[in-house]
Amino acid sequence: MSLYQLQKFLYVLNREPQAQARYRENSDDLIADYDLTDEEADALRNGDIGLLYVLGVNGQILMHYAAFLGIAWFDYLELMRQGIARHGPVRAGVYTLTGGGESFTPEERERPQ
Amino acid sequence: MSLVYAGVLSHAPGITGRADLVKNTAERDALYAAFDRQRQDIEASGAEALIVIAAEHFANFFMNNMPAFCLGMSDRYEGPIEDPGWLKIPRTTVPGNAALSLRLVKETMQTVDVAYAEEWKFDHGIMVPLHFLTPRFDLPVIPVNINCQGPPLAPLHRVWAFGEALRRACDAQPERIALVGTGGISHWPATPDSGKINVAWDRAFLDRLLAQDRDALLAYDDVATYREAGQGGFEIRTYIAAAAAARGPGELEFYTAELPIFAVGCTVAHFTVAS
């Protein structure tokens, strides 16, 4: 596991327009610059928010990445829940799930499905 | 005395970015009105610069080189780094004051080790407060960061000392300077628990903060804060530094936990700037 490298990738992507252009053109080219496991590289290649959350990516970094991908807020929250359901609890870091995954936001609970 | 205003306020990307999704629009508008009163108070103080003590979110600093405390030292800053459509704040240039920053850094360094940065990209942690406090982006801003994201974090007694050092540095300048600390109190942002708020914890913290109860404030520890107030609770550092800079008691102008879509209990308060 190389959480530091994984988060570094996203930190750079989130703040540097040149990295964003490279990612959009050929994500593998940018991913190759970092020492990542296959699981981590696949998560980045696929924009897999749920797996990245479970891998322990800091929520602030992950939230900005989701915004960059154009993922709406409530979809972002749901993708993290699905990640836990699929891959198990968050494996590292402090952005863990404290409860059972329930929504704390009325606007989310009442939104049309 | 050159510190002419000291206060605190919440930041969160949802405060602007999710404004149109809010169902409790009356509470949202009351929050915005409180922000606007703070803007008016800062303007009435005659401030020539605004120090924003923030808790940035990996816009500039990462674990390859993470300062505990950092001041911006540039004549201009850019923001937001986030997608402007997501944050609903257009990308813009914010004026700074490099010469004033240099004097503040040199004076702060007399008692506290600080880093400085001649480049700084603002994220929502600064852009959301500025959106309300300097909506025309025409007041020079001195960004200040306290690491609240990448542990290990500065102990609270060092945060207090940093706030005191900032105050001494402000008082050594001829300019009239306003200062705000911006952070959350209890919150679990950017997780599926987003919107969870520990109101009792928030109220107890605010009581201690506004009473300038230094001993009680410095008694908070990160293990308990994480358990009871979430990882977002680490941002109390920005409020504590603002209190230390102000020296005087505070007054709560607004608090609500009725806007969980903003992912934080929303707060506006000011302190008496005491000698």
C-alpha cells in the first residue's frame, strides 16, 4: 500500500491545471509517475471514489477530486457508502465512517431517487 | 494598537456551493445576514488588511513539507483551486500585501517559528469567508495557515502562542488590521457522515472560547476531539489562535446546527480587541 503516493497524485491533480490536462488526455501517463499498487492505479484510472475512500485518501483531497470529476455532492456521499459496502471499512487515515452510513442531511434523504 | 477587529466564522464549500439545495432557506439567509454584519463590522473598523487564519485543505501544503504555521507573503493570490462551478465562486485574483506580510513574519518569528509562502492558492477555506467578508475582493488579505489536516498537528498551547505572536506582530505595524479565524467546530466533512454535528460539544467549546478560558481551551486533546467532534474538530486551532490574538472576551452573533447540508454548525462571533 502506498497511500502517501496515492494522495500525492491527487494533491497534484487537484491543484495543477497541467496535471489535469494530462489526466484527461491519458490518465495512465500521469499515473506512471507515481509508485502505486495495481489496486490504487485502477482506482485512479476508473475514478473509483468508493475504493479511494476505503484506501484512506483524506476526505478533503477526495472531495476536491470528486468535484474535478463533476460528481454531484449527494452522489459523492453515496459512492463512499458503496465503497464501504463493497470493500469493507476505511483502512487508514482519519476520515472514517463513524456510524452505519445513514444520511445526516434532510435534503439527501428526501431527494428524488 | 493596530489590530482593529478580531472574530471567527465558519467555512465550508457547501455554504456557497450547495446554497441552492437548502430546504431551510430562512436559516440559510439568517447565516448570510450574520456574515454580512461581520463584513460591515470589519469595514467600520477601517481595516486596511485582513488576516485570515485558515485551515487549508491540501491546496498548497502536503505531507512532503507540511508547516505547522505559515503566512502568505505575496501581493496577489489566486482562488479557488476547486472547480468554480462546484464552489459557485468564480476564479479570481485576491490582493495581498507582501510588504506587510514580511513585517508580520519577521515580528512573529521573534517568538514562534513560522513558514512563509510567496505562492498560495486559496481553497474554499479562505474563498468562502472572503466571498462574504470582502465580496469585491478589494481588501488586501494576509493568508495564514495552521495545519489542521495532516497529523501530527501543532499542540494547542503552541497555537495559543502563535495567536499571541500574531497579535504582537499586528501591534507593531502602522496599518489597521482585521483578523478572523475560520474553521469548523464539530464536523465530519467530506465523509458519508457529512452533516453530523455535536451541538453540545460546539456550545461548550464556544462558551470557553468567548470567555477567553485559556486553560479550558488548551485542555482539549486531539484524541477526544476526534472522538466527539470528528476530524473537522481539529480546526478549533483557528478559533483558538484568533482568541489569543484578541485577548478580550467574545460575543456569539450566530450559531446554527440547522443547516447540515453545509456539513458544519455555522458560527459567527467577534472578540473585544483588548490591550
